[in-house]
Amino acid sequence: MNEKYDIIIIGSGIGGLMSAFVLSKHGYNVCVLEKNSKLGGTLQAYKRNGRMLGTGMHYIGSLDEGQMMHNIFNYFGLFNDLQYQRLNDDGFDVFNVGGKEFKFPMGMNNYRKSLVQQFPNEEEAINQYISGLLSTVKEQDVYSLQEPSEGKNSESNFLSTNAWDYISSLTNNPDLRNAMAALNFVYAGRKEVTPMYNHALINYYFISSAYRIVGNTQLLADKLASQIRNFGGTILNRQQVETFVFNDKTLTGVKTTSGETFFADSFISNAHPTTTMSWIPEGKIKKTYRKRLTGLKDTLSAFSLHLILKPGTVKYRNFNYNFYKTDNVWYASYYDEKKWPEHYFVHWPADILNPEFVDNVTILTHMKYEEVEKWKDLPIKRRGEEYEQFKKEKAEKLLNLAAQQFPEFKENLETYYAATPLSFKDYLGTPTGSMYGTERNYQRPYDSYISHKTKIPNLFLTGQNLNLHGMLGVSLSSLITSGEFVGLKKLLKEVRETF
Ligand SMILES: Cc1cc2nc3c(=O)[nH]c(=O)nc-3n(C[C@H](O)[C@H](O)[C@H](O)COP(=O)(O)OP(=O)(O)OC[C@H]3O[C@@H](n4cnc5c(N)ncnc54)[C@H](O)[C@@H]3O)c2cc1C
């Protein structure tokens, strides 16, 4: 029989690794089980043609000294041996919306000034908008690393306010509405459902300051893993959990596809809630709870194109570029497969050894899972000619669109690698390859935010499906989940006081 652990954590995404870090640091005998050979979930990077290509995460907000993510990265030891590239102050994200170009400068005041400069007749709407962002963030105690006051977040108006309705109530100017919502892609905003809460927190997070990881995001996962091992934790890869083991009503272990069973007192799942529910045999939880957690809609998936470029030919750019063919930044909700792609996001990786040029870039856009679903049961990497042809056609369409603004991408191309929603499904274990996990809906504010506690007393959840996605949301949810064991108040104080 395998050793019995205090806590088994299923999944080594940021949520799983950060929880394991906190708990092993506090003396718990922790074991992380990861289905893939690489750790990190959406932080994974893989080598192709000598280049390290990332799966997801491209940039991180609020990393300036004194800002909340700086505090969190300090606590998790993520400044030791790792470097970060601060993006351009005057425009960390550049947008081209229906031919009109504008930038998001860093700092709330600069952002406000730049909006007023572009829309001088809309100063009142802009001021109101900024105060809406600030008051939403202020309402969230955890954002300032304070323990949530009892019942406070449930009183938040912004959970039940629609972001689009809020923005359009302030101004009729379509360009200003677009400018306010332009970061839409990084939270997969949908006009009909996205709460002001998600919009405000993500905007505030990036506008405060925006950084790239120098190198690749795998470095973050590996750094967390080495510290967990130093604290005495165990991390096992290629261990895909397939079911929970119960002794009568008590959850006692997990069984993996390798045939091994691992035992612990408590369990934390970093996997998608639908996946987690699939491990619980019938009769162990109420049907209504299972239905609620498996019935949540997912955010849209993506198509990602990694271009391998001839070294020394394509210049590094210190910003992200967001292109919208039409004048509608909410287009993803209605995208037309026949007209695809009408949007893209470009990321130039920061490289310390060669800061002037890049030898690869990533181009990302939305794609529905339904477009590739028919190939889902075919084996990975052997999905057949039709699927390969689909990928090729999509890759070339996306490359051609991006090459209209950046002809150097096509002129200096060595080769490319593409990832579809099926790749995200396979490598992240999400049922529909969604980019940001389950979708939050302002009409169902309490149903679409999941608690870290489950109906099984020794089973907890963590990761992007709980509160918010991204480095911001996931690191906060990992603190909340591990706070359940070590005391949230004490843990947040520890994080605040780490220098
Ligand atoms: C394309 C893309 C771009 C993004 N860009 C950014 C960005 O620029 N900035 C930002 O802040 N956020 C970004 N995000 C969002 C961010 O990356 C995610 O919200 C975050 O990484 C999710 O972390 P997680 O720990 O919740 O889950 P995941 O990273 O999904 O990790 C879950 C882990 O669980 C494992 N697992 C699943 N099932 C099992 C099983 N049965 N047994 C064992 N292990 C299992 C998976 O293999 C995986 O390792 C992006 C996401 C995507 C997809």
C-alpha cells in the first residue's frame, strides 16, 4: 500500500502548485498528482525546433512593487532566479478595433487621462467608469489580501451587474464603449452574461502594471515545484486520477489510470468541476449538487498559432497587439465560422539573451469547441487527415490576417505549430478546452461562483473555476483553499508581511 498523505492535490496548475506550496510550507505531508508529464497546466511550455512555446498565460498584472501580485510573487518565491519584463508604460496593450488604433497605458490615472484625451466630451462618463472599477475592486477584501468580511462579497452589486449594461449606461459613444471593454479577450467577455466584477478586477489588475515572464511560463511551475519538494512535498507526474475511493461515506483515496491508489486525509482538486464530479460514485453526493457543478457553461476555447521565425529577423515588441476586424470588441459571442478569423492577439516572448529579436511569436484567437468536437474520440496526434487539413486551413487564415499588420511574420517564417480546442482539452483536462474555465453569469451570481468547499467534508476545490481565472484569480483561490487548513487570516497576514 502507498504511503498515506495528509493532503492529496489533483492537478499541478497554478492552483494546485500554489496550494501545495502553502500546505507543505506549513508542515502538511502533501502529494500532487498530475496527469501530464509536464507540470503547470496552462503554464506548460514545450520545445519545438529549439524554441520553448507556451500553452497559455502570456502576461501578469499588478506586479509593480507595492501592488498585490508583487506581494503574492514574493511569498511564493517567484522573484528568486526569475525575471520579468515590464511592458510599455504608454501602451502595454495596443488595440486596433475596426481600423481605429488606441493603447492602454499603465496606471489608472494615465489610463483615465488617455481616455479623456481621446474622448474629451466624455469626461464625466470616463470618471464614473473609473470610479466603478475602483469601487468594485475595493469591495473585494481578498484583493487587498484581507480576510473577506462576513457576507460582504455577497452584497456586491457588481456580481449581479452586467459589464456591457454598465458601460453602455455611461456613454452612447461606440468607440468609447469599445475602448472601455477592449481587454475583453483576456476574460472571454460575453455581452449577455459577463459580470462587472470580472471586467473590473481584470482591467484593474492589468492597468495597474503589466509584465511578461522572461523565458517561458514553465519556469514558474518548475520554481513552485522545486520549493514544494524542498518543503518535503511529493509531486508525481503521469498520474491521471480516474476515480475517488470511499470507505462507506468517507473519501479515503484516489485511483489513477496507472492502477495505483493513493490515500490521504483530505483532497484538493485543481481539475475542472465536471471532471472532479466524474470521480465521485453515484450516491455519494446529492444529485442537485452534482447537477449544479456539471451544468456550468464553459468560457470559449481558443485557436493558438505558434510561428517559428528565422532568428534575428523579427523585432521584439514590448506590448501585446489586439486586432478586431469589425468595430465590436464583444464579437466573440457571435463569431461567424465562415468569416473566422476576425480577431487576434499577438504575444512576443521576452528573451534575456536576445532582447532585440524574437525567434517565435504566438497568435491567439477564439474558437468554439463544437468546431472540432467530431474528432474528440480519435487518439491524440493521430486524429487523421481531415483534422490536420482543418488545422492547416485555420492556421493559414490566421497567419494571413496577422500578416496584413505584421508582414514580417510571413516573410521570416520557418514553420508553425497550431493548437485547437482539442489540444487545450487534452493537455489541460477541461471538458471543452475552455480558455478560462467555467463562465460567470451576472444573472446567476451565486450559482456561477463555486465555493472551495464541496458537499464531501474532506474534498476541496481550487483553481480558475472558483472565483476568477488567470494568475490573479487562481492565486487568490489557492490562498482561500489552503487557508481552510492553515487559517485564512493567518495566511493572508503571512503573505502581506513577506518581503
Ligand atoms: C490560451 C490562454 C491564454 C491565457 N493567457 C493568460 C494571461 O496572459 N494572463 C493570465 O493571468 N491568465 C491567462 N490565462 C488564464 C490562466 O492561464 C488560467 O486561468 C490558469 O493558468 C488556470 O490555472 P488552474 O490552476 O486553475 O488550472 P490549469 O492550469 O488548467 O491546471 C489544471 C491541472 O489539472 C490537471 N488535471 C486535470 N485532470 C486531471 C486528472 N484527472 N488527474 C490529474 N491531473 C489532472 C491538468 O493536467 C492541469 O495540469 C490564459 C489561458 C489560456 C488557455
